[in-house]
Amino acid sequence: MTTPLLRLAGINKSFGPIDVLHDISLEVQPGEVLCLLGDNGAGKSTLIKILSGVYAPTSGRIEMEGKPVAFDSPRSASAHGIATVHQFGGTFPLMSIGRSFFVGAEPTRRWGPLRIYDRKRANEIAVTAVREFGITRIDDGDRLVGGLSGGERQALAIARAVHFGARVLILDEPTAALGVKEAAHVLRIVLQARRRGLAVIFITHNVTHARTVGDHFAVLIRGAKAADFRKGEKSREEITDLMAGGEAMAELDAEIESYMVTHEGHPPPVG
Amino acid sequence: MKSTNPVQPSGGPAPAPAARLGNFVRRPEMASFIGLVAVLVFFSFFGGTSFLSPSGAASWLNVAAELGIIALPVGVLMIAGYLDISIGAVIPASSMTIAIISGHFHAPILVGIVAALALGLVVGFINGMLVVRTAVPSLIVTLATLFAVAGLTLGLSVILTGSTSVAIDGGPIAKLLLGQFVDKAFEVIIFWWIAIVLVAGFVLHFSRYGNWIFALGGDKESARNAGIPTDRLTIVLFLFSGTCASFVGLSQALLYNSAQVSAGQSFIFNSIISVVIGGVLLTGGYGSVVGIVLGTLTFSIVNQGIYYTGFNANWASLIIGVLLFAAVLMNNTFRTMALAYAPRAKGGAKP
Ligand SMILES: Nc1ncnc2c1ncn2[C@@H]1O[C@H](COP(=O)(O)OP(=O)(O)OP(=O)(O)O)[C@@H](O)[C@H]1O
Ligand SMILES: [Mg+2]
């Protein structure tokens, strides 16, 4: 087995007396999508905050390519190539696509004795980068990010992470607020990122979305890893059961089925 | 994939007039431009055009320049997501500083100027540090320093000079640079205003630091995660507003040859009104230097233009109130238009 790009070993996290994560061990390979599943409050967001340098773990080890690392800030995590895209993607709704793409790393050019922001180049690069992810509707880098759809914003944020050399891409519920078409588009972008050799950690409540893109699945229940399996090893029903805490889900399943029948526009189960 | 450059409208040689107008409508200063035109039409109609004559123009340009040097940093801070109202105390405090040092104690004028500017820097630094280090909102922090500085100014002036008003004679050079009338009517501070506007406009809209300021006002957490030194940037912006406030204070003392303890409170609301009319979003992340300048001019024209009409000057406040509200409504509309703007592909372009 090759050394994983990112490995967590025995991660614990408590906030004062509250234990949120117990003994989590996980690994991701480049070119692989790890789906992190779990009910509300299971600790998924806390785990990715540890990975993105927002929190330090109470105990446990993080390794990249076999070497131990410690992230004391979001900056140091991104310096190690870990990029986190939060639910609404780009968070500067009133900035232009070009400007928000390059926040903190603006391209400049000479203008007489001065250096000025190179708007044209920033717009070109940003637009090209999102278009490479199949968002061909975007062709003007002066448009404001707030005018993009949720899926387009996710695409912009992912394109940005890839452009700046991310090796691990963490997506916290990127499809949660999206309609069917938009969600499908984001899933396609996730697969593209995987094809480019990124390790993707994909957090979701949606078993269908997870099964569409995931190579490897981990289920968190009340802060502990309840299961860790690879694509095809578990059925849809087994995963749903696991996420709900392993209790018998038959009646709820039936309820969900009837809900799906009466509510059009829900994603059809994938074959 | 076609080989044409996907970014067409911006860098191209000459966009169609309609496209240029469209871009202009979506800019943050659009509403303030309309406001300025409306105000000009209004006062030309009711007061004739004499307020556009050189002496008339000087009356509102002088007001605009003093207010503008305050409104500019206040507006830039607002774009970055902060408020600074301590300027209302820094202006008289620095007037008193230069008057006490160079007037009352007869120290060289340069010492007084440096001390007054240093006072602005110190207050700005304290504001910036408190905002960065504590989770207290900038409005409260600068409200606290507003009162603290006002109290100190009053207390120290009485202790040192036994008075709340001190005379000062700046001498020819200082007056020439900072406190003189050009052509009998125009205050020299107008040129300082133009210079500061050019510098701030360059920094905000052309340098990369401008992008940092917009990002800071848009979302502080994300800006920090993107590697922007948000704390340092915040402190620098408060230093800027403190320095500008002390600059206005000292130049007023030199212009009028005296300083009073209480001569700055009106700048607080007036600057915020100018900035908001100018299209800056109160919650940060959106605005422009051109807008701030237009907002300042609009405010000053209403403020002074009223004397050229037959109306009682008290009506100026009513007009400003209505104008402020109308401007904010228009700003919201134009901002929504800017957000919704999506150029349709070439084939689907409207005739
Ligand atoms: N800063 C904190 N202090 C104390 N407890 C916290 C803190 N952050 C999270 N928790 C607790 O940790 C648990 C896990 O929270 P977390 O946000 O990681 O869950 P999640 O799996 O992301 O849930 P969701 O699916 O709803 O997003 C929750 O019970 C939460 O109350
Ligand atoms: Mg969460």
C-alpha cells in the first residue's frame, strides 16, 4: 500500500468537558474521494476544521505523505496544500469574479513607477479556470460573485483551490443548498478534481451524492468512526442505517420512499 | 474551444456606448451621481446659478474639502467594515494641540504641526489596536475614544491655558501651505483634498491593497484565511482616519488663527452621510472613492446652496434627510442590478 497523502491517527477533540471527536483515524490517497457521512452534530465540521487549521486536535497525529504536520492556522494548512471550500463557496458576494479569485495573491503589473492590480489578467485567468470546470456561462470576470448561482460559486471556489495548487480539497456539504441540476454539476466537478489527482474529502448528508462520487466512505456517529468502507462494499440501505445510528430504519425508509413519490424534484435513486 | 479571448468587454479598444453606460449604471457611485445632478438642478432652479459662480463655488468647495478629507478615510474604513466616529474629537483636539504648543507656548510652528499629526496617529493606533485585540465593535471603540479624547482636550486646555479657546499665528509658510485663501475665496485645503483623493483612489481601486480592503469588509474570516494581514490593515486604516482628522484640525486652527475645544462633532454625522450617499455599503465590502467624493460634494452643495435660495437655511437638514434616504434606496437598487448583471452570450444580445 502506498503512503496516503493525508493520514489522521487517533484524533481526539474536546471543547472543555465536551468530547466531540474520539479516536478518529482516516486516510486519503491522491485521486480519491473520501466521503465523510454522519448525522447532524456527528462531528464532521469539527473534523474538517482540524484539517483546515481552524482548531488544533486535543490529541492525535496528522501526517502528510508520511510526515507529521501541525497546522496552527488556516494559512499553514493551505501552505501544506489543504484547501477548504465552505458551504457557500466564495464568500465575497460583492467582489468581482477576478478580484475574489485572487484575494491575497493579486497579480500586478507595472504602470509607470507604480505597481497596479492587473485586472485584465486576473479576470482572464479566473474565467479560464472556472470554464475548465465546465462552467461555460461565465465569460466576464467583472461580474460580481454574489450574482452567480450556488453551483457556480462552488465551481469558482474549487477552481480557485486547484489553481493555487491544492492537493487536498475539503468540501463541506457543497451540494446541500443546491437544486438537482446544480448538485449534479458540482458532483461532476468533484470527479474532475479527482481526475486531476487531488485527494477530495467530501462531506454530505446525502447518500445518493456520496455514492455517486465516493471511492471510500467513513461514517461518524456521535464523534466516533462507526464504519470505514470502500465503494461497493455496502448497499444504500446499509449506509442510511449506519448514518442514523444503526437503528432499524425500516419504517423511516418507507416514509422517505413515500415522500420521494409525492415530492417531485427529488433526486431519483441512481442505478 | 475557440481561440478568442473570453474576456471581451473590459479590455477591448472601444466598448459600444450602450455597454459603457451599462457598466456605469452598475458602479457603486451611480446613485450619488444622480443625487449630485438632482441637487445641482434643484438649486439652480430655486437659487439661480450664482452658487456656481467662482465665489459661490468656493463656499461649497471649502466645506466639501474639509468634510471630504474626513469623509474619505471614514468611507474607506466603512468599506473595510468599520466605523470611526472619534474623528469628531480628534479634529478639535489637534486644533488645540497646535494652538497650545505653537500659540500659547510659542514653540516653532513645525513642532505644533508634528504634535497635532502625532495626536491623530496615536488615537488612530489606539482605535485600531482596540478593534483588533478586543471583540468590541468599532462603533463602540471609537465612541469611547471620542469621549475620552474630548474630555482630555477640555481638561488639558483649561489646565494649561485657563481657557477653551486659544489664538495662534501660524506664520507665512504654514499659512501658505495649510491655512490660506487662494484667490481670496478658495481655501488651500481644497488642493490637499484633491491630492488625498488621488492617493486614496489609487490605493483602493488600482493597487492590490485595495482588494484587501474590499475583502476585509466583505468577510474578515475569509480574508484572513486568504493570507491578508487583516490586523495590520485594520490598524493602518485607523491611522489614516486619525491622521486626516488631525490634518483638518490643524489646518482649521491655522486658517482661523484660533482653536476651540468643541469644533468637530458635526463632522461625525456629516461624513457618514456623505459616505453613505456616495454609495458605500454601511456593512462594508462595497463602495468607491469617486462615490465618496460625489457624496461629499452633494452634501456640501445642499449645505451651502440653501443660502442662495430664498429658503430658510434650516430646510437644508430636511433636504439632506430626504436625500440620504433616497440615495440609500437607489444604492440598493443599483447594487442589486450589479449583482444580477450577467452578460448574455453574443447571439442573444438585446438590440
Ligand atoms: N466550539 C465548540 N464548543 C463546544 N461544542 C462544540 C463546538 N463546536 C462543535 N461543538 C459540538 O460538537 C458536536 C459536533 O458538531 P459539528 O458541527 O462538528 O457536527 P456536524 O457533523 O458538522 O453536524 P452538521 O451535519 O449539522 O453540520 C456538536 O454536538 C456541537 O454542539
Ligand atoms: Mg457541519
